[in-house]
Amino acid sequence: MSRHRRFPQIDRTRQAPTDRIGYKNAHGLSSLILLFAAAISACSDNQSHVQSGFSGRSLPATLSVEEVVRIGDEAAGDTIFFASIGNIAVNSRGQMFIEEPEPAAIRAFDSDGAYLADVGAVGQGPGEYPDELSGGVLTGPADSVYVYHTWGRHLLTYGPDKFEFVRNVTIPPYPVEEGYHRENFRILGVVKEGYVVQLNLARSNMLVTAHRETIDVVRMVNLSGSYGPVIAAGQRSYEAVVESTTLTIFEVGQKFLLPAGIPFGRSTKWELGSDGILFSGWNDSINIAVMSIYGPEEKNISATHDPIPVSDTDIEDWLSPYGPEMRAKFRERGLHTTKPAYRRLLVDDNNRVWLEPSAAQDSTDVEWIVLDMDSRVVGKVMFPFGTSLRAIRGGRIYAVETKDGVPTVAVYELNV
């Protein structure tokens, strides 16, 4: 269902109440107000001051954002709802493909939010996937739709118009001769030559004890599923310790050693932009490496920021689910006194970097900062807590918003 709503300038003196984890109460989401603050500068070091700690001399102008589509809102008369929402992929026509991880489903909508069809189905036949997806959905250069799940390393391809099943590719385990035996993977994007895959590799059955013991490798996978050339290698993955966890498999409880991220740990973020441009950053600072998957040219996008301190309350909230043994492991590994510079990284189809900086404990908003390829802070967008961006394409922002535990998809258009 499509709805058009224009938002006035935000009143920063009014703060909606928050719950224990900082999410704004439900009525705040239904009347979401967004601002895109543009600061155009002639030099790369002229950056705008924002809540997250970015610093500079100029005050940002503000641009409004208009909600153009919302999907899954029962109060507005919608008839399609989501139990959970994973990825949102968008093709060149503005069609949306929304992934429900469990129970698994890929639902297609047109650019106005009208339901088109389900892509594939749960099952064991051709074009079918497990009832719990552990991967995601994405679109390719010719608007084909790709659904993958990491457990079986299966990648399913569907046609761009009627979403008919085309083929299934199984990606083999990482080559043993290269010395790595365990991996998780994520498909960053599809190009003409194949699939750009990010693999998190470890050398032993101990998945993670510290970030130095796992690395990220970005590698091309050919259309047939075989490994192609390495694009980037040797990057740190994330900071964690090993936790002994009991999982139920085939109705039998088995113990496994699994990674548990340390409080406010750092990690490497990866995104594939347009024209094969690859972005990556270890989120201890704002320093994004930029390279082409086709050649050696490299540059960096950087910005300064004031780190957000980690309080005792922050640490206690993080450690609250864990017992004494895991708390001791975390403290032995070492705790950070500041939060990561940013929590998430996205790239739009103009190859601008969108960052969600870490927020202060008492913050009632979520900021997204936009940087261009010359390290200029182009602007910022403000969201209430509980809003999670999934994609930015064609001048539209695709987000998941949660109200009373029920997720909806909201699409916003920048009024530039």
C-alpha cells in the first residue's frame, strides 16, 4: 500500500520516551520525522558537527524527506504482514524483494508497494529453499533475483519478470590447500563475471578467540560456482572470544565452540557499490578503503570524530545475559573504553558512503552520516530508535521499522 506524507522540520526540544534498550515508543515510529542535513563544501576537510562526534565549522542546512511507501501496517489496512525482516533488495525498476528469514519467504512488491508475487518457496525441490534462511536476497545487473543460504552454500537464481526459477549453484568449501578449514560467507553483490563473496575464515575448529585469529577474504565466485581470483585478503574480521554453547541438532543437544562478540568490539564492514567499487572499514575509526574489484586503484574516505565513551551501565547491559565464566573471558580479552566509530555501513548507487555512528547512551535518535568519495560530509539523516536502514537506491531510503514488536517496511524519498 502506498502513502505519501511530507514531514515538517523536526522539533529537537521534544524527546520521545525510550525503553531499556533505547527504542522509541510506538507512537514515535508512526509519526517518523526525518531530516537530511546537507553541508556542501569546496574542501574535503570541511565537515559538519553532528551528534555522533563529527566535527567541523559549518552548520548543516536541512532537507525534508517524504514517506512514499509503507508495507505491513495493519492499522493502515495492509493485508500482508511480516514475522521478521532480513534483507531488502531493490532492482533498477524500484521493485522490492523483502526477505523473511524464519519462516522463510521472499516477497516481491512494485515501486508503489503493491504485492507482486513470492519468489521461490520453502521445500526441497528445484527453486526451493529451507524454512529458515541464513543468507539473504539481492538483485543483479539484469534485474535477476538471487536468494542464498550460507549453511548449504546454495545460491538460487530467478528471472527478472515472472521470477521463475533459473538455476541453483552450490559454492564449494574454501580450498583446503590454502590453510583454512572453517568459514562463513556473505554475497556482497552480483556482477557480470559472477558473485563477489566475503568469507570469514579461521585456521582451526576454534572459530574465534580474538580478531587476529580470523580474517576476511573477498573473492570472486564464477557463475558456475567455482572460486575465481582473490580481490582482497588479510583483513581482520571481528573481536570475540569462544563460548561453549549447546545447540539442538536432530533433537540431540550437542556442545559447540562459537564466537561471542566482546562488548563494543570492532569489526570490518564490507559493501559493494556501483561499477564494481568495493568499500571496507575497520570500524575503530572513520577510514574507509575504496578499491575496484577489477584493478589495483585504491583510495580512502576518512573523517574525524570524537569517540563516544563506554559507561559502566553500557558494559553491564551488554554482559547481563552472561555468567561469571564468560564475563571473565571478556575482561581477560580486554574491554573497550569507547564505542566503535560506526555501527553499520551502506553504499548508495552513487557510491556515497552512509554510516550509522555509535550513539550516546541517552540518545533518542539514530543518525546516518553521508560521505562522498572526496571525504566530504554531504549530510545526515535522523531516524527514531528502532529504525534500521537496509538499502539506499534511486534517491530512496529503504528501512525496517518496528512497532509493538511488529516490523514494517518504510520507503522514504529525499526531497533534494
